[in-house]
Amino acid sequence: MGGKQDGDENEAYGKPVKYDPSFRGPIKNRGCTDIICCVLFFVFILGYIAVGLVAWVYGDPRQVLYPRNSTGAYCGIGVNKDKPYLLYFNIFNCILATNIITVSMNGLQCPTPQVCVSSCPEAAWTVQVNQLSQTVGEVFYTADRNFCLPGVPSDMIVHESLTEELCPSFLLPSTPALGRCFPWPNSTLPELSGISNTSVSEGISGLLDKINARDISIKIFEDFAHSWYWILVGLGVALVLSLLFILLLRLVAGPLVLVLILGVLGVLAYGIYHCWKEYRVLRDEGASINQLGFTTNLSAYRSVQETWLAALIVLAVLEGILLLMLIFLRQRIRIAIALLTEASKAVGQMMSTMFYPLVTFVLLLICIAYWAMTALYLATSGQPQYVLWAPNVSAPGCESVLVNESCDPMQDQPVNSSCPGLTCVFQSYLSKGVAQRSLFNLQIYGVLGLFWTLNWVLALGQCVMAGAFASFYWAFHKPQDIPTFPLSAAFIRTIRYHTGSLAFGALILTIVQIVRVIFEYIDHKLRGAQNPVTRCIMCCFKCCLWCLEKFIKFLNRNAYIMIAVYGKNFCVSAKNAFMLLMRNIVRVVVLDKVTDLLLFFGKLLVVGGVGVLSFFFFTGRIQGLGKDFENPQLNYYWLPIMTSIVGAYVIASGFFSVFGMCVDTLFLCFLEDLERNDGSLDRPYYMSKSLLKILGKKNEAPARDKKRKK
């Protein structure tokens, strides 16, 4: 009866792989897989390129990169190449009448005349009463105040130019920020009619706090210029530490895993001791949850004994589970350690795989850069619209003026003697036209293209490395039987035959990720209006989607390994990988957790080491290094530190992702080796001697070969 149940269970997860005498690793004679999805992917890429062309034809990123003056010309390029800054005649029209953040997000467009200038004003100045009857040339041009609109004649009376807002009535000491002249917040301001100095100072300070990014960017650039070679040294240290850790795994993988497991046991034991200590103190004081009652202040629960008792129970249960796993699953853990050692040998035999993440990184960078440029060009595809504006439409003489009527800033500014201050200002970007009407759909297409291409590039890297490492495992005599260029051969096979399968798996993952993004967006928009029930439902949906994404990534990863070995389509490969893993579920769980713990420790070692070293160096706490090794003088010492840490994490992730892919590939090959072969002369195992020793198995074939040689 028991045998029948075991047979039924095996049938539920498929039949074990049968022995095939012709199988010698990744199959070379294979055909194209998932052709329909391959064609769909190429058609989509052509459409993605078409979207980029449409964006390039209709878009103009200069609208974002450069400010426009009142005539619609850009500052800093073209005829205004020597005039990179934009000066507002009366910037307080936008500071005092409009929300500062709103102004910043709308391109800093203010309802006041604007002119391109070569430099911002350095001193405060205002038109005096006796200067109103003088000419523009005498008051502005002769005194080197070239801040009037282009084309204002020098013989025009100053009073007339101020009435028509062709010249500014005052100047403030300014500093350039985002290509625009913004007044200094602590400067002495002239007396301005209708504007108090207090409101001016507050408005300027708030505006500069929000948008003074140009000065920060200059300081950041200076810091990078002074510290870039030291950052490269830190990244080199991260590279060396990653290689040393992998070498350490090859030499002492068993003791290292043992130290990690004992460390986790020690941390849990200390947690149990600390919880017991806190619980005993609160128990003696009589602090109970009955006295506290229900409260939304979660920090208050730390002062009751039941909280520490619950934490004590949870930690004790985890400690017990881990101890039981060590006792009953010690054989599985030994297999995991042996596979880790074998993975280190495989990486050592094929060092080119360690640098393949650079290829993946470059391809990912190209995908992100193309999407970013396409999105930028699409966002600036509309032509700017200009409308008439007056500072006070209720003033006498302005009743007949059609405010908000379209106008052309390239022509002369509108002059209306009955409505002073009437001018042509920027309103928005035109939303008419084929590209503009479909702007939202094109942006959605671009986002879908970003996710799909990124996932395809990652899938390509996984499948290529799986093919290389599988050729290592299925080489009976290592390293003699390993192909000459296993990585290049795996790359060519993957691109030639399995582009459609990779696109299929990437598309499934992309759909789930897009749905997750949509739910995150809806949750963000409705966060203020949600009741507890709605919030709970939304949280459950997000949690389910997160779990689904993790499962699909796990399934895709193993499917790509099967594709690299057998060359079958995505669905068959995913099914075979899943069934194989389910037939060995205990080994899967143990290996996955041991590998994750080890790789986490490796990343922590590399990133922590580089971070600590960078902190002590850039803060000048390492003394006696000599003049050539002094820390540079920086504006923000944390900037190179954070750059070194992020770079170290990227390098460590690249190295350990290769190692993790190697472990997963060898593990699947190991499971199939157990099902295919039995160690006999006709069906010898391909696994290493250490794995054979742990499993209590042996190969008869090597012994027979030795006898034949004698």
C-alpha cells in the first residue's frame, strides 16, 4: 500500500528523467523555439523604434533643458549662445501670487516679461524719478544694464519703455539657478511699491530652497572631479573582495557555512535571552496589557510583558526549527555545501563568466537610456502656446482686452495704451496633432517596452550563463571535456534559437510587473480617501502580486536553465523544471536558504568593507598615509562614500549573481544526474567525487578505465 502511494506521488510530479546514452550536456542540434512570440517581440521592437522616431521628429528636449525668453527664443544656444541666463522683469509676480512648488513644476513660467542675459545683476537698482524722462540708452545701455527686451531703441523714453514693459523698473542682486536669475535671499532690497520686504525675503528664500539645484550640481561635479580616482580605488577593492570571497568558498565552503549557521543560532539565542530579561523585569513591575488597553501608539506596547513574551516564543520556535533542520537535514546541508564548492570550481574554470554581467549592464543601460530619451522627447513634443496677459484685468481700460487669447511672442509685444502691462506669455504646450493626441498611449507603449526589454536582457544573461555552467557539469573529465569557449557558444545558441522563449518568459513577468505598478499608482492616488477595509483589500492585492512576481521569477530562472540544456520551448522547459524541483522539494528549500544566506553574507562583507574604508578615508580619519594619499577637500564628503557603497553593491551583485546562477544550474543538473544515472559502467554519474562521497555512491566507470589502462 505504501509503495502504491509513493508511486502515485511520483506520478503527480511527473516521471523521473530516463537514461539517454547520447546525452552529453547542452544539446547542440536544436531548432528555434516559440517562433510566434519571437515574431511578436521583433514587431514590438520595430514599433518601439517607430515611437522613438516619432518622438525624435516631434519632440524638442530644449524646452526642458533651456529656458525661453518672452520672444520664444532659447537662452544659451543659437543667437543667445552667449546669454545663458533668463532674467524676470518682476519675479515677484510668480513668487507672491503663485505657489512656489507649482511654479517650479511648471517650468518656472511667470506672467512677466523675460529676457536672456549674459550675467545676472550683481547689485540692487531701481529707476529714479529723474530718470523717467531720459532715454533708454542713457539709463540702461550706457550704464551697462543690458536687460531690456531685444530691439528696444536707445532713443525711447524710459517712462514709455516701463509702461510697455520693454525694460525692467528695478534690478535685484541675483544668482543663477536652473538657468534663471533668482534674487539673493539676504540681500538689501530697494523699496518696491505694493511689495513688502518681508514677503519678498520669504518668497525668495522658499524659491531658492526648492530649486537651487544648479549650485548643488556644480558642487557635486567638483566633488566627483576631486575624488573620482579614489572612488575607482574603492570599486577596485570591491572587485578584489568579491573574488577573494569566491576563492574562500572554493577552499573552505564547509567551515564558512558552519560559521554562518552558528552565527544565526547565536543571534537568535541572544534575542531569546534579551526578550526573557525584558519580560522578567516587566513581570515583576506588573506591567500588563490589561492596564494599557488598546492604543494606536505601537511604541507603547514595548512597555508591557506580553509583547516580550510573544517575541520570546517566536524566537524560541525559530531557534528550535533551525536546530531540528540541522539535526534532520544535515545530509542536505552537506550536499548544498558540496554544490557551493563545485560552483566555485566552475567559476574558476570559466573566469569569463565573471565579467559577463558587464555585457548585461551595458545592455540594460542602453534600454534605460533609450526609454528615457524617448520619454523626454515625447513629453516635449507639443509646440508652446502663448496667450495675452495683463497684471490687472480689472483696471480701467482693460475691460475690452481679450485676456488668454493666443498671440505670437516672436512678433512685437502687444501694445494697448488703455491696458498697461499687456504682454504675451507662455501658457502650455499644444496638445493637438497625431503625436500629441496619442501622447499618453505612446508613453504607455514606451513603459511596456522598457519593462519587456529589461526583462529580456536579464533572461538572456541567465540563459547564457546556464548554458556555460551546464557544459561544465556534463563534462565527464574536467577540465579536459569542457568546450573551448563555453560562454560564447551558449550566447550564440541562445540568440539564434531561443530569442522567442526568452521574450515569452519576459512578457509574462512584464505583465505582472505592469499590474503591480498600476496597483501602486491607484493606492498612491486613493491613499487619502481609503477606509480601513479598502486599505486592507488593496494591501492583500499588492501582497499577492508581489508573491506572484517572485514565483514567476523563480520559475523563469529554472525554465531558462532547461532551455539552455535541452533547447525546448518555454512552457515545456518550465514544466520540466518545476516537476524536477517538486520531486526534490526538500533539497530545493535547503539549498536555496543556504545559498541565500551565504550570498547575503558575501554582499554584506564587500559593501560593508568598502563603506567603512571609504568613510574613514574621505572623512580624514586615516592618518599617516603621506601627501599622495591625503583625502581630498570636498563639499559633501558623503557623496563619494555613497557612490563607493552603491558601486560596491553593484559589483558584488554582479559577481554573486553569476555565482547564484551557477549554483542553480549545477543543482538542476545534479538532480537530473541522480535520475538519469546509477553509477554503473554504462550509466556513470557526472557529479564530483565530493558529492558522490556525501551521497554514499561511487562510479564504476573510472575504476574500469584504470584497469584497462594497466
